Amino acid sequence: MDLVDRLHRVVADAKYLSLSTVSPDRRPWTAVLQYAWLPDPLRFLFGSATQSRHSRHVAARPTVSGALFVTGDGGLTEVDGAQFTGTCRELTADEVRAHHATFYDALLPDEASRAEYTLPVSALLPPAEHRIYQISVDRVWLVDTSTWIEDRIDRRIEVDLP
């Protein structure tokens, strides 16, 4: 499987991403978030309260990093993951309207759950307390599984984004 196909599998199969941010006074924070993703260019969408620690950090310092992780049922050799860097921001009102269904379809694939938990667009726009955020990925790495099998050294290999 080539790197782009592996990246697609990791992004599609991981259920949560870890988002790392830094406060204005340089204190790190990591939040685990459910997400949706958009291709070409690669972007992640997540919902959060505007007063959450990571949302406040993003408002002050939009540069972020993160990781995704997947595992199969076969043990250690089926583990895969990606790490990324990028820039994060709130979606505009037009973007919320454009991505609302995609976002909730990814987060809540079960129709009954989606009907119960989907916030209306108006609850995701100012002055409401919730927003949808977008991470624009600028660099991404995969676990280098080929060398790990040989020497057990954990390395990463950068994937050229289209």
C-alpha cells in the first residue's frame, strides 16, 4: 500500500484525533477530539465550546499539531498512525452551512444518534457557545512500518500532500 493510500486509511479509520495547542504563555495542552475530514487539501473539522482550553489557545495561537491512531485486531503489526502540523481556525458562517451535514454524518453515522445530537447551524454561530473549527494540514507523517519490523526503531516518514 502506498503512503497516500495508508494516510487515507488512517484518516478514515481513526475515530479521534489528539490536538496539541499552546497557550499565549507557552503552556502546552492536548485534547482528544472526534473529527470529520475533508480531502484536497487535507483538513480536519471538530466541534468545541469557545471557552474550552484548546479553543482559547487556537484563538491566540492558531498553529497546532496532532496525531491519529488506528489498530487492527491482529496486534502490534497492525498499528498505524499519523502525525500532522497545521493551522486551526473557526469556520465562517458560510463554511458552517456548507459543511454542517458532512460534519455530523462523520461524527454520528447512526441516523438516530444524528437526529438526537446534531446541533442546528444557529447553535454553531456567534453568539452561541459552540463552533466548528478547521485544521488546515500543512505537513503529515506516517509511522514508518517498513523499518520498524526490521530494527524496532520508531520512525516517521513524511507524506507529500497533493
